[in-house]
Amino acid sequence: MIPEYIITIFLSVIGYLLSIILLLCLLSVFFYFFTLWYRWKDREKHSLNLVTLLIAVPQDNEVKIDATENILASLGTLYKSPKFKFLSVFNSQPSFSLEIVGTHDDIKFYICIPKKYQDLVEKQFYSVYAGADIRVVDEPNIFFEKGHVEYAWLGLKKTPFYPIKTYKEIPTDPLSSITSVLSKLGQGETMAIQMVLSPTDGSWSKAGKGFISSTKKSESNAEKASYKVDARQLEAIENKSSKTGFETALRLVSIAPDRDTAKRNMGNLKACFTQFESPWNKLSGRKIRLNSLFVDDFIYKYPIIFWHKGMTILSVDEIASIFHLPNKSIETPNLHWLKAKKAAAPPDSPESGLYIGDNIYRGVDTKIHLTDSDRQRHFYIVGQTGVGKSWLLADMALQDIKAGKGVCFIDPHDTYESILERIPPERVDDVIYFDPSQTDRPMGFNVMECDRDDQKDFVTSSIINLMYKLYDPYKTGIVGPRFEHAIRNIMLTVMSEPGATFIEIVRCLTDPSYVQYLLPKVQDPMVKRYWTDQIAQTNDFHKSEVLDYIVSKFGRFITNTMMRNIIGQSTSSFNFREAMDNGKILIINLAKGTIGEENSAFLGLVLIPKILIAAMSRQDTPEANRRDFYLYVDEFQNFATQDFAIILSEARKYHLNLTVANQFVSQMDEEVKNAVFGNVGSICSFRVGISDADFLSHQFQPTFGEHDLLNLGTGEIYLKTLVNGTPKPPFSVKVAAIEKQKPGNPKMAEMIKKLSSLKYGRPLAIVESDIAKRARL
């Protein structure tokens, strides 16, 4: 029989042991939940400090997959070693997420990283993809209320040091099959692949190397060797163990309007990962216990929670096989390529002047300005319709207007309305609005008006160039030397009488008595002899052959009542020289829809030479006193003759600064094209067509090529300009159009139109009466 005191001692010991065990259990449970809370808390903090980068690369890039492997290896150095090994469970590693998101419209590549590592990651990618576009974006929201969602979580089937297949062992780019599935999504369908990576301490690698060592050791003994592990397997394990590895959470999401579609899409996506199955390991599905927790993990980019740690560790080549940026070998449709490359603005870009827009390159936003001195070398804009040309012109003009500068805006469209609606109140009195379709109070524009005799030859040449432009643009002989000789003498004869107009040219051709009236006033003996010798000795048939041809061409503008009441007035309603010297605002409305294409072209072709004549007349003023005047011409090819080439080469010294735009380079005559690209200081290209891209690529090489010019987005330009007179390499700009963003005032526009009509127009009855008297209509 056992003594009672022994039983008491035994029970006491058992009680103490149970208490200790219970305490240890309680401590373990506490430690478990405390650790869980601590890691969960830290994960939320981490996820809220993430920044999402959208990465797009040029479609013609040839960067190989191993470049991504190298980038990942450099990020593996971010591992933070704990001070004490037992604290490793509390040690939260920096993690980042690689994501591929596919929708019906496109397939995009994202990387989500802690903000403090943003610069590091961007530099790593830029070092490999020099032309990449990396921008901070909002996190893609792939979940929507009515969609059905399917989830999958993939992990390694076996011990982490056993490798899966990588791109080196797969005959085609593994990304092709993944993106192929994503490219087949219908409307309202979305799929996403998320790989949350955390650097590791390398213990998995040591385990792999230990396995190799023990295997080789055991099999070195012939009696004990089992030869269950072949040399290829050991080589594969050694290869993986030698690389940087990441704790990997590989999550898949499929969303579709109905359950069957979502499941089918998920099945197709999961099937893509079978290509990575090796003889030793594979990616297989893990059980998702709570969908709501999985969604939280996905949205917040949570890394592997500690009880799953060490189960799925992928080496950098395994990760790169699944996620890497596409190159030109990937022919999947809908990939989000960088359509047009970006380039940095010059470091010495002006910080003030005319604001064009922003150069955003590698996260640096540089405001692009043009100085007045650089603008004196003129500005050329080209681009297809609808890309933002007209608004850039309007925005530039409005900035000049608000800065108190003199401006002339010649517009064959309706951009003038946007300008008039935004004229500052303090500049309303400076506006001269010329609208040919305003027939109740027509403004006068006397094409023949000259202040000095030396201007007469220039006016005559401009009319001859006009006739070539309108009726013989390819110089086929329709307008030839005989015509030039006749019209030059007829115009000089008519201009001998002050106040003569275009109408008098036709009268001179049809009324011999009017010629006899003018001849005593003609001072040039060669012009007189044209009438007294050449015409007098020409038979009626040959005389009418030349003169009737001129009448047929000029007559159409005189028989048109609207045009006659403009060009038939003896005195012009406004003086270009005064407008330049006094900083006026000329808005010339040549809208083809209201006045007709031929009338629009005619007025533009006679207005621009008159502006040049006014500018050149400033030679009587010291250059330091010549006020800058800015001429804007949209669709300028309609008004460009040889005179335009003179403006580009000569106008700078007279402070007439041109900004011209058109849709196609091919619209310009060869002579004008040579003048533009030979004299213009700044060339700005929006998106253009194939033939223009071929031509313009020579202007923007080597920075930009044809592909870039063909794929610029709306409001995006390439700019080749001067800085302090020095040519700079071309760069990319996002046009700001700041004035467009401000509301216009239609009432202001109407008020300006009425005010300008009252100040510069004349009553219709008076105009018609005056013309009838002079023309003897």
C-alpha cells in the first residue's frame, strides 16, 4: 500500500505540471494570436503605403526575359535581417506585387511597391527599358457589383527547392499563352494574375544545397546508394538554390457576368500554368477557406501569412517566366504597349514665356515654355484632324492676347469663336473682327492699296502667285508668261489712280475708254508702251484671248456681291501696319462653310501678302522699336505661295512671328515645304499619317521614329525647338491647352462682333453706291 504522503506529493507534482502545461498552452495561444495580430497590423500598414505603377514598353523592343530576372535579383537585396533569430516571426519583409490585368479592351502590366522603393524600381526598369513609360496610377478596380467572381491560389506542390520549368526550358515565351487567354475576354469580363513577393533569408536555398550534399554523400557509398535521385534532378535543384528566391503568393481572379463564364475563364487561365510543370515540382491549387479573406488578401496585396511561410518560394527565373514585360515576339492583340516613346526636355528649358504643355519623363514634370526671341524663328504645327492642332493654336494666341501682344489669327474653321469668347475685357477695344459673311456692314479690304510705289510690284506679284495657286498649282501652263505679263501691266495701270480697287482691273479689261482715262496718270513708260504699242498692235482675236481669260478668272470674285462689297471699297477698314505697331488683335474669319472655299482661299491669299508688306514697311523703324506681332494661320497650305517662303526667311527681322498649322506635309508645294523646314525654328508634330511619318522621322531622328509619329495620342506632341537660339533634340510634350479649360463667354463674343462691325464696317447702301459710281455698274 502506497503511503498517503507519497500520493499527496504525486498529485501535487501532477497539478504543478498541468498548471505549467496549461500556462504554456495559454502562452502559446496568446503568442499565436499576438503574432497574427502583429503581422496583420503590419500588413495593413504596408498595403496602405503601396504605390501602383503602370508599365508600358515599346512594341518593337527586343528585351529578353532574363532582364526581368536581373531586376528581381536586385530587389532580393531588400531583405531585412532580424537582430535575433527568434524574432524572425515578427520581422515583416518589404513586399511588392507583380500583376497582369486583362479586360475586353486591353492587357496591362502593373507593379505595386512601397513608396520608398519607387525610385529604385523605376531606375531598375528604365536601365533595361530605356523607352518605357512608367506612371503612377490608381489601383485597377476589377471588382464590380453584378459580376460573378472565381478565385484560385496556386502554390508549389513539393518542397520549395524543387524547381518548376522556366522560360529556358519552354520552347516559346510562356507569357504568350497567358496573354492569349486574357485577350479572349468578352464585354464585362476581367481576369487578373497577382504575384505578391517577399524576399527571403535563404534558408530554403541552404536546405536545397544540404539535400544535394547528403544525396551525393549517401550515393557515394555503392552499398548504400539507392539511385532514386538522378543527376538531372540534382542539377536542377542546384540551379534553383543558387538563385535569389522570393516568398510568393500567386493569386488568380476571374470575373464575368455569369458563373459559367467566370469558371470557364478561370479554367483556361489555370491551364496556362501547367506549362511550368517539371518532373520534380509544379504549381497546384491551394484550398481557399474563406473567399472574403482571399479578396482582402488580393485587394491589399497581403504577402504570405506566417503559417504558410516557406511553402512557395520561387526563384527569380521562375518568377520572370510567369511575369515579364512583353517584347516584339509577343503577337497577342490588346496588349497595352507604349504607343509612342517619350523623351526628356532639355535641362535648360526656359521657365517662362509661352506655355505649351508638360514634358513628363520618368516621373519628372517639366513645364515647357517658348521665349519671344525663339518664337521669332517661327513655329510649325502638323497633325491629323481631331488631334488638338486648332486648340493649341487658339491657346497660344489667347496667351499672347492676355499678355498684351499684337495678334492676327487667320481661321478657315470655327476656332475664332473660342478666342472671341475668352478675350480679356481690358483688350476688347483692341479687337478687329473681320467676317466677310457679315453683309449688312461690310468691311473694306482694298487689295490694290499701297502706301509707297515700291509696294506696287509686291502687290502685283502676290496676285500673280494667287492665280497660280488657284488655277495652275502644278504650273501646267494654264497661267503662263503671257498672263503674267498682261496682269502685271494691267494692275500697275490701275494702281496709277489712288483708291483704285480690284473692280477697276475688270473695268480696265472691258472698257477701252477707261484705259485712255488712266494712261496720262501712268508714270512708268514701259507700262504705257504695253497699251500704246503691244495691245494697240494686237488683233482683236489674240487680244481677247488673253484679256477675256483674265476677266473670267477675276470676274467671279467681282460678280459675287459679298466679295465685291469687300474688295471693291477704296479704303481698307483697317491698316495692318497700324495694327502691328499698336498691338491690335485681328481675328480673320475665313470659314469655308459660310463664305465658300474659293472665296476663303482668295481672301487668305491676298491678306497674307498684305501682312508681309506691312511688316517690311517697318524698315523705317529701328529694330529695337519694332513691336513683336504674332501671325497665326490654320490650314496655311491653302494660303501659302512663294510669298510665304519670303515671310519665313525675311519676317524675323521685322518682328513678324509666324505660327502655322496644317494636316499633311504633302499639302505644301515643294518650294513652301523647303522654306518651312529650312527656316522654321520650332517644329511640332501631333499624330500624322504614314507618308508624313516617313518624311518627319528625318526631323525627329534618332529620338523618335515613324512608329512613334503614327501613334501619338490626342493632345500629345513631339517638339523640336530652340532654346536661346540653339537647336535642341526633340522631346515629348502633353499639350496643356489651359485656356480651353476655362469657360467661354458667348455674350462677350457677340458683343465684340457688334462693336467691331460698328467701328470698322460701313453701311451696305453706302458701299454699294460708291462701288457703282466708280465701276459704272
